[in-house]
Amino acid sequence: IKILFAVESGSRVWGIESADSDYDIRFVLARKKSDYLTLDRKPEVIEVKKENRDYVGFDIFKFLQHLKASNPSAIEWLKSDIVYINQMKGFEDLSKNIDENVNPIALFHHYKSLCKNNYLKYIKEGSDVRYKRYLYCLRGMLNAEFVLNTEKVPPIRFEDLLDGSLVMVPIHFLKTIKDIISIKKRGFEKDNVEKIRVLDNEIE
């Protein structure tokens, strides 16, 4: 295969990684022309886990289909500011095209579901409450509100939403999120915490 581009995804790109966070490396690949002209098609997805590195790669056609559907995960690969490899012609043009043609409804529902699912599964029932769970939930919530207000792709770094002008939530709420990010950066991925009522109430 040829790797067209490879980037970091997840918490390290969002700026909310812990001291022991894994590296989530995402890449887009192309195969030889003959591999596409056969009945025995090669896998569209390649996944490899090695120590603290998690690799997931999409065939270029699958990746472009995801972009066409305004899939937020694919868009975030394209917007990542941690780039390991970039051999894809038109990479910047593709990113600009997404900004101009994104479907805000698809984005909104993805981020809203991200918030809701994390909150109901891990936080509301109190079964596995961690700062990581809160931040995934809150990122979904604030990204959804950003899309609702602007109909644009949210900024890739979570803290860029926390200046108080891009989302309509109380200042003390944003301060609490900043405090959690700071604590998580000094802590570890699986540290459990007490429930934070001020956040729970705002999420509800």
C-alpha cells in the first residue's frame, strides 16, 4: 500500500491527553490499480495495535465516502495539526472544500450523540466516572452547540471553544472544564473521580 497521509487523532489533537494517553494514528491509503480491478477486493480498513500506538487506516475511496457524508471523525483526520505523513495532492483543497460544503445537521447529531451516550453510559449511572469521560461528553456538547450556532466545522482543539464567545454557556462552567483539562494532563487515563454536579446539571 501507499500511505497518502497519516495524522494523530483523538485526545492528543484535541489537547486533552493524559500523561499515559495512547497515540491514535490514523491514515489514508491507496493500493495498486490492479488491486481495485479484481473480484477479490482488498480490505478497506487496516487496524494494528502495537504497545501504546493504535493505527487505523482507510482506503482512499472509503475515506472520501465518509467525507462526502460529513462524517466528523474523517473531517477531524483532515483537520489534525499533528501530521506524520502527507503525500496527498490536493490535501489543502480538500480541507477547504469540506469547510464550504459540510452538512451541519450530520455534524450536530454526531456530537450531540457523543455527549448523550457518554453521559448516560458512564456518568449518570456513576459506573465509570473519569475526567476522560467528562471531557468526551463535554466536547460533544460544546461542539454540537458550536455547529448549531455557526453551521461550521468546530475547532479541532477543545480549548479553542472555551473563550466564552463561541458557545453560550456560563463562564464558571467553562472555567470548570479548563480546570479538568489541566488536572487530566497531569494525571492518568484511568483515574476515577467523584461526580461533578455543576457539569451534570449543565449537561442535563
